[in-house]
Amino acid sequence: MGGSCGNRPGNGGTRVAGIVLMIIGALMFLIFVPRWVWTSALGICLISVGFLMWRFGG
């Protein structure tokens, strides 16, 4: 029968890595926005990649 998309085996590691990347990116964005543009851009990229890993990881 059909399985649930959210309960696929093997996706726990990428979901955790995605959450960690989102947290690191958010912290970098909040801390470095007033100082350096490139680090805030890096934070936004980390949040984006982390979200994609969390959402579509498997």
C-alpha cells in the first residue's frame, strides 16, 4: 500500500541537519546584519539550504 511521505525511513539525519543549518543561518543573520552584508547573505543562504534539506530531505 502507499506510504506516508513524512515517514520515509532514512530522512531523520537530513531533517536534523536542515534544522541545524536554519538555526545557524538565523543566528548569523541576526548577529551580523548591521555589520557585514556578505555574512548576512550567507545566513540567508544557510536558512534556505536548511529549509530545503528539512522539507525535501530523504
